[in-house]
Amino acid sequence: MLECERKVEVVMNIKGFKFAAVEAAIKKPGRLDFALIVSEVPAAVAAVYTANKVKAAPVLLDMERTRGGSCRAVVVNSGNANACTGGQGMADARETTGLVAAELGIEEEAVLVASTGVIGVPLPMARLRSGVPPLVAGLAGGTLDDVARAIMTTDTYPKLEQRSGSIDGVPYTIAGVAKGAGMIMPNMATMLAFLVTDAAVDPAWLRHVFAEGIDSSFNAISVDGDMSTNDTALIMANGAAGNVPLTGASAAAAEFSRLLNEVLLALAQQIVRDGEGATKFVEITVKGARDNSEAKRAALTVANSLLVKTAFFGQDANWGRIFAAVGYSGADVDPERTELFFDDVQMVKGGVFAGGDAEARGTEVLRKKEFAVTVDLHLGNGRSTVYTSDLSYDYVKINADYRT
């Protein structure tokens, strides 16, 4: 994994929210693995879930409960996905939310649940039952950082981000945490992410702007092309800042959208930088496509190519692998018009090697920890950027014994 050099200090007193995390020894002792986020008042909620047809019990339960557009809390465990666990898995998810609701003194339907970890193993409910009372008690002094640490699995560092703004002089904050390092692939098969804001936001507009932001952040990253059963991204907006609710038809709403997108993209990029075994962070842009969807299709094909990713790891300026991936992506391509760059080094012009010292200069680019690949199809105005990592020996080592 790339070392995370950026330290994010997240505001701990986001109005109207409380946080907690405890050790429940769900998979193994010695780490936080059970977390809780609570809004003091009902909050508007929007969520996006994995596109995998095999969905974990927590995902199915949350899909039911977020239809109403409101919630009070989300309880999360790491170490066990509660996926492919049949009827017992759904019963365990419901029991977990019921225990939290009873301890908080709120309606069970107002509690959401999320899980991450090993698939196919029943939840150790005895540990969760004993963990709920101290978890709720911990709300008195817990932080969002605690939550970020508790939801980690193969992550090497907690992922947090925040932005602050104001609406007619009323300050507000958007803050979020995420986890993810493996099984990273768009269509919301990426990770868990929980965002909170004390801004008041119209629920319908919140759903719209959140889904829009997901498309250019969590749906624009790929580490290994795998798609998880559990991935959930949600945002809670409780209005404790006291502003007039945002509806999308104002400059303040546009600013909120911009800040939200910044938080989402920053969290998504942290996931790629922490990709299992990653030594490179690569920004891949396809422009000049027939439309944006074709551009994204081509960019994702490059990002998911094992041959391309291993070339990145080997620092081999093998532009031919990228060119081939674009060609089989399904996007419209005219090789004789296509250009390809590593950062500002042109590798391909008119469908052939650019010549000169491009090979040596391109190799120097790939020796960097972070670089950009740009493909210009010269066919239209379509454009898309996705973010990926390389594929190293360590990725195999990590995933060969994940359950042990």
C-alpha cells in the first residue's frame, strides 16, 4: 500500500451527531471492530449500494429502511460480512439493529446496519449482544476517527475527510469515513462509506446529489476489478446547523454539492492509495470519445487490465497493453487518430509509437508513485477519469490467506 502522507483532522463536534467504537472481538481480539453513528434527531438519509446480485443481509435490510428517506443511527461491524448466511443472516442483522434501538430508546426501523469482512460465516451474535451496551455508552466520548478505525479490514490506515461551508452565514460541516483496500470495482462494489452533515438538506435533492457524487468518485475507482456483496455508501443530514433546507436551486446548494463531491472523491482516492499491495496511484483519463459513457468504458477497461496493472508495477512503459485494452473496451476507436500520454510524455501519435526518447521518458514517469495516463480518441467530446493502482506480489500474498 502507498504510504498515506496526508493527515486529516476531522471535526469531532459535528452538530447533532455522536460516535462510538468498541472491541467486540468479532474476528480476532485487540482492535476496534464495532462502531456506531447516531444523530440526535431524525436525519435525512441517502444511500447507494453494491450492484452485485449477491447482496449481504445488511444491504438488503438497509435498502428497505432507507426508502423512507430518514434514519437515526447506523451500526457497523468489521471482521464478518454477514453475507451468504441465509435467513439466519437477516435475523442477525435485524437483531443487531433491535439491540441498538432498544439501548438508544428509538424505533428499530430508524437504525441501519452495515458489515464487512469474511463472507459465508454467521455473525458471532453473543459478542455483538455483549458489545452493544458499551458501544452505546461510548457515545459520550467517541469520535469519528474511532469509527474510521473500527471499520477497517485489510486497510492500513483509517480514511477520513471533511469540508466546511456556510449557508447565509450559518456554518456547516460535511465529514466522512470510508474503508476499502480490496474487492474494489465501480458500480458501488467498492467499500463502506459513511458521511454526516449538520446541514439541513431536502431528502429528495440529497438522494440526487449524493448519487451524482458517487458516480464520479466511488464509481470511478478500481483496485482489482472484484465486486463485493456488502458495499454501502450513505449520508445522513440532520439539519442541526439550523439553515433553511437546501433544495438544489441556489448558490448555497451548488456550494454544498461541490464540497460533498470533494469529500467523496478524496475518500475514494484514499481507498485506491491503500489498495492491497499497491505501489502506484494512477489517474487514467480517456477523452475525445463519442460520449462520456464510452470514455468511462474505455478508462475502466484500462484500469482493470491485469497486464496493464502489472506493467505499472514493473515500471514498464508498455503502452501497447493500454492501446489494446482501449481497443477491446467496446468504445468506438479509430487507431489512426488515437494518442496516448504518460503524464506529458507522448507515447503514441496517430496509432503508432511516437518515437524519439519517448520510451526512456515514459519509463521515468512510471517510476513515480503517482502519475497520469491520458488517451485521446479524437472522435468527440466524451471524457472520463478513473483512478486505479498497480498489481503487485503483495496483493497475491494478502488475498491468498485472507481468512487465516
